[in-house]
Amino acid sequence: MKRFLPLALLVAAGSASAQSHLDKVIQQGTLEVCTTGDYKPYTFLKEDGSYEGIDIAMAESLAKSLGAKVKWVKWVKTSWKTLTPDFVAGKCDIAMGGISVTLQRQRQVFFAAPLDTDGKIPLVRCTDVKKYRTIDQINKASVRLLEPAGGTNEAFVHAYLPKAKLTLTHDNLGIFQQLVDKKADVMITDASEAQYQQKRYPKLCAVNPKKPMQYGEKAYMLPRDDLSWKLYVDQWLHLAKATGEYQSIIDQWLAVKK
């Protein structure tokens, strides 16, 4: 008489037979990190070919904890639209760089424990702060929105600001000067990016950063069904926060929250 294993055990056995990214990184001594390099303060590819940013420092920390070195795997510039497909294709062990958690992405990948809460707010010229505080004020045909193509900023605009005049760009880093130069009125982005950019561009102001228009979280993207890898990354992140390492890195880029 044939005996059949329960489905749960078969699934577990199948998972166990596949090598975890945890073992792969340790054995090869290399942590392959996907990052766009175009989203300050999280990830930025400098002219000399090196990277800097909050998540760049965190990637180095993760690699060090594994006795490994980072191998950067960058996508074509402004490739947020292909972020998930590229990752699912197996190009890296982890994706880092200000990635927002969405249910659409969660269908295809695992996420590490959330780094921080964040949310969408307007970034505008300081002289226009009172004009663009609310959805109703921005959702008008006369308002010129400028957003990176792909990603959660564009998705927010399509969902909540359909009446505004939207222009998409592949020059993520040039948006802020265009706002200063009055070539656009509003950029909807995460509060963390808006607060960082207002320090670099004194004529720009983040609108209500503590009261975002939409709740959001940021987290590192991990391969789906690799539980061993997720548990390790979660524990590393927990310790980085508990020891103050993560906050120390944050403080180098963003003002300390009061």
C-alpha cells in the first residue's frame, strides 16, 4: 500500500532542497545587491562609479555580517518600472534603495521587516506651500505634476490626482531643479525624499511631512519562498536598529526626528 506525505511536508522538502541565498552568499563571499542608484538619500551612483546613500551603507553592513563583499547590480537608469521583473529574474540576492512595500510587489517577492513608515506628500516651491496642501488643491487641470516614470509616485498620481496635468520623466534627479525653475508645480514623493531634497534646494519645501496623504512603508526586497534568507536579514536588521547602527546611518543623511 502506498503512503503519501502530507502536502505541507512535500512543500517543506522542496524548499529545503533549494539552496538558500544565505548559504550562497556565505559560500561565494559575495552579496549581489540590486539598486537603481537614482534615489537620494537611499541610493546614488556617483560619477566615479561608486555608490552612496542610506541603503548603500546598510548593504555594506549586511555583507560584512556575512563575511562577504558587495557586488552592485544596477538597473538601467530610472528603471523603477522594471524593478520587480528584474528582481524576480534572479539578478541579485536583495534589492535595496528606498523601495516601497506594495501588495502588487508582495505577490511576487518577500519583503524584509519594514525599515520605517513613510508616505506620499507634495514637494513644491516654498512660495506655493499654501496652494498645494491637499488632494483637492492639487487635483486640478491647471496644476503641473512632474514624476519619475514607473514606481509608486506615478501610481499615486493616477489613483488620486487624475485631473492634474502629469508629465513623466526618466531624469529622476533633474525633477527638483525643474520645480525650482517653475517648469512644474508639484512633485508627489515620499516624505523622506522630500525632506532630504528641501535641504539641497532651499527654494523647495516638503508639505506636511508628518501627515502624509498616503501611508507607506519601506523595506528590502527578498526572493520569495527563501525563508532562511529572510529570517537572517530580519535578524540583522533588528540588531542594526537595536545597537544604534541604523540610526547613525540615518542621521548622516536626514535630520533627526524630534
